[in-house]
Amino acid sequence: MAEVTWTEDQQSVIDLRNRDILVSAAAGSGKTAVLVERIIKKVTDSSHPVDIDQILVVTFTKAAAAEMKQRISEAIDAGLEENPDSQQLKRQASLIHAAQITTIDSFCLSIVRNYFHTIELEPGYRVADENECKIWMSNVLDALLEEKYQEASPSFLRFVESFAPGKNDDRLAEYVNRLYQFCISHPWPLIWLKEQKETLDVQTIEQLEESGWLKSLFMDTTVILNEALSLAKKAEEMCL
């Protein structure tokens, strides 16, 4: 196997044991290579080897999971070429196909499939496809808006007037759906929503000027205005 030179930080990630570890690095910095090396070191450890099917590796995409599994398999095969008598590597080569190197969604689905009886779930369940989910979400949102229209609370009517100009509330539904999709991408959606609401609850001009969202808005506006000013100057030079 070709010798790889690791940085001091990368080597510490590979060698660290018996504790939790968080690795944060930029794209293309070698995180996947380091993780593969760390896994290989664990499964080939002469003192306390760990079988590959006892390690859980989860990623966000199927492509990333497939790449990870391929890299680990190739590393095991390369190790066997150098040490063909290694029983540990032979064992890992036979177990790699049963290894839990998968997406987060697939891992969670496997847990449900194996233990559906403990949560009183029917064994014939299935996962809804994307179109079904969109239809159900749309129906729920329509029912919710209808209920709120019937209640006609001042706060809701003010909300509609602010975010649904025109003859229908299609844009309002779009905003609610976008907020929902963004919200559920956070680990604790309701806590995040509460925090965002608190940032908008300002009582004075001073609080408004110190709010992070207004500062961000000012920065974005400044960039746009400076670009417009630059284009206007270029246009004036061309006209002259």
C-alpha cells in the first residue's frame, strides 16, 4: 500500500481512541481519506481489532456512502496484497458487504424494519414518495389556513395582508412551506423557530439597529448599491 504522509492534525484524528471526536475541515481537505484510514486502523489493530460490520458510517448521500464503502474495500484489498496471510484482513474482506456504510435515511429505515414490532407498526408499511408527501402537506396547509380564516384573528389577518398581496394566498402558502422546509433542516426545529421569533421582537430603534438580521440586510443592500453605482459610472463614461 502506498505510503501517505498525513499532517499532524490528520494523524491525531486517525490515532485517537476511546473518546468522542469532532472533525471540521473544508471541502477537499482529505476528510474522507482520513476517515477511511481511521477505520482501517481500527479493523487491523493487532491488540483490539474491530470488525467492519460493527462500525456504523453514515453520510448524507448514496453517492458518498458508495464512495466510502469502495475506498474501505480497496484499502482492505490492498492490505491483503501486502499481507495475504492476514486472517483479520480476510475476515474484513468477507464482512465489508454487510457493513453499515450508508445514508442516515437508510440506516434509520433499517432500524424501523428490524424493530417495527416494538413501536407497534404494521409490518406492511412503506415510505411515502415525494409526490405523496407534497400532496399531504398541501392538504394540511389548506386545512390550516381555512381554519385560521374562519377564526379571523387580527394577528392572522395582518399576517395575510403582509405576505399575501393580491387576489389569492398562493404566495402565503409558498412562504409557509419554505419556512417549514428550512426549519426541519435544523436538529431542534421548534427551538430554532422560537429563537428566530425572539430576534424579531424589538421594541426600540436601538434594538432594531443592533439586530443581526438588520445588519445583514444593510450589508447586502450596501453591496447592491455599490455595484449599481459602479455600473452607473461606467455607463456615464460610455455616454461621454
